[in-house]
Amino acid sequence: MDLDADIDIRPAPAFSHASEAELARILDFYTVGWEYEPHTFPILFDRSGAVLESFSPDFYLPELDLYLELTTLKQRLVRKKNRKLRRLRELYPGVQIKLLYSRDFRALLMKYGKLSLASALTGADGQTTPPRVRTGRSVTETTRAGARRSRAEARARAVARLASASLIDAEVTA
Amino acid sequence: MTRRPDLTADVSEILLSEAQIQAKVIELGRRISDDFAGRELTLVSVLKGSLPFMADLMRSITIPVQIDLMEVSSYGGTATESSGLVRILKDLSSSIDGRHVLIVEDIIDTGLTLNYLVRYLRGKNPASLQICTLLDKPARRIVEIAIDYRGFEIPDQFVVGYGLDYGEAYRNLRFVGVLRPEVYLDPD
């Protein structure tokens, strides 16, 4: 089986952080298909139902139906991110998402013998990403449709839960 | 890594003793022998880390087995590797078409390598494909993998020994130990 058969070359998305570009390269290497911030999930609404806050996980892996969120902030600074993730899990219980913390990313770099890059790829130092051409597996129309469908289903579930009014609040974004 | 490894001083604690490992290997061998009795089984070891585990496990299995070895390159972040050209460093020597295959791993953490291997081996039409790992570090999992035979679930610590390395050293330890952080945080 040639796992590289459907490799394509596309312009790289504009990653907001160097760590995201590195994670994309790792996923490419292991031929795990990914999309960068393809979906935005409303996670906070006012009483009229207007969206006050949304969350766009960094990566979606269509073949695994899994979202990855990478944060390289120091552990004490990830409270807001944790709150968003909790909210997303409450509203969209069918959505699988993993949060990779700074320590997880450092462990990943160490595993691949690249720990020396950790400081350059994390925190404020990693804010800028050099341009590159992405080499990765193409996401088929089937998996794209599946991703759209699962997002629509998750949204429908969230709306149903919101209809119960118990989750509609006016939480102030931190 | 430029400093010379010290096989004794660089390990802060023994996580799994030789006796614990051997007892678990015998238990796994017994289970595998029972489960695959009467079937054509091929053990596929993933080099280099699983070599000691494979050597002990195959001798604990009491049914006829064939063995094969694979080596898969790890991500290194170079342009060549990112292009996806360097991956299977050593492929299977024999066909696994129609055979029951058990992948023998030393450790599963992110699941990325194994996810790739499973997809690769499924393409070779085995009758079944299962996974046996000595160590499972679920805290590091990115890709979920169904593990059929698991030796030990271990905490999120950097471990070496019994095949596991840091900078190609420590593989020959007879136990699994925790590497002192100063070894990899300040390798010089």
C-alpha cells in the first residue's frame, strides 16, 4: 500500500505560531491528513442567541475525526484556553478534541531529538512563522463532507441544548 | 548528545525491574499462545527499541511463530523527511498475506508511528492485525490506538532501558528507568 499516493503540494496556511507549523510538519511526516482551523464553534451566546464567543481549534484531522488545539503558553496562563475547551465539550459532546500543552509539545520535540528548538517554537518567540510549502495528504471530498456533517450535527446538538435555556447565559469573556 | 552517557548515574529511578518485566513478558506470551493457537502467527518487531522485548516475548510464546523486522524512520524535521520520502527504513522480508500479524512495540506514546504502521501493514492483506506493546504512555497520545496486549501503563516520564534509548544510549539496560532531566535538558 502506497500511503504517499495521494500526497499533494498546496500553499501552506498562514500559521499563527511556529509551533503550529512544526506540528503540521510532524503530521505530514506520518501522513496524517489535517486542516488548519477549518471550523469555528460558537461557545458563548447572549440571551437572544447571538454569538458572543467562538473557538477555532488549530487542527482538524478528518480521518480521525479529531481536533487538536496546541498552546505553548506557560501552564499558569492557559486558564482561558481550558475554559474555552470545557465550554466546547459541554456544548458539543460529540466533538473529539485534544489540547496539547507546552509540556506536551516539548515532549514531542524531545522525542524527535529537537528539544533545542523548543524555546524558539514556544511562547512569544514562536509568534512568527517562516513561509513554507506544505506537503501533505490531500483531504478527500468524502472526508470533507464527513467533517462538514459532523460539525453540522454537533451544532444541531448544541442548539438543542441551548433551547433548554440552561446554557444560555451572558458569561463575560475573560 | 555530546556528553558520555553514564548507565548508572543518569537513571534517577528504576520504574520496572528486570523481574517485573520478565514476569509480564511470560504472562503476555501465555495469553498470545492461547489466543493464536492453531493460527499462522507472524510477530513483526519494530526496530530498534522493541528488540529486547521481541527476543524475550517470542521465547515465551509456545506456539509456532514466524518473525519479521521493520524499521521506520522517526520525524527529524528535515526537508527530505517532510517530503515523505524516508519512512520505511527496513520493510518486511516475507509476505504477511493471509497471516495473523502481531505488531510488537516497545512503547506507544503519541501513536503516530503505529498509526502509520497499521495503515501500511493493512495494505498487505493480513488475516488479522493486532498490537502488543510492553509500555503504554497514554498521557502523550495524539492518535488513539486499540492495543490488544499491553504490558505496563507508565506515567508521563522519559524512560530508557530494555531497548528504549536517548541518543542511542541506554538500550542495553536490563530494566526500564527514568532518565534524569538534566541529561536531556542540559546534554552538554
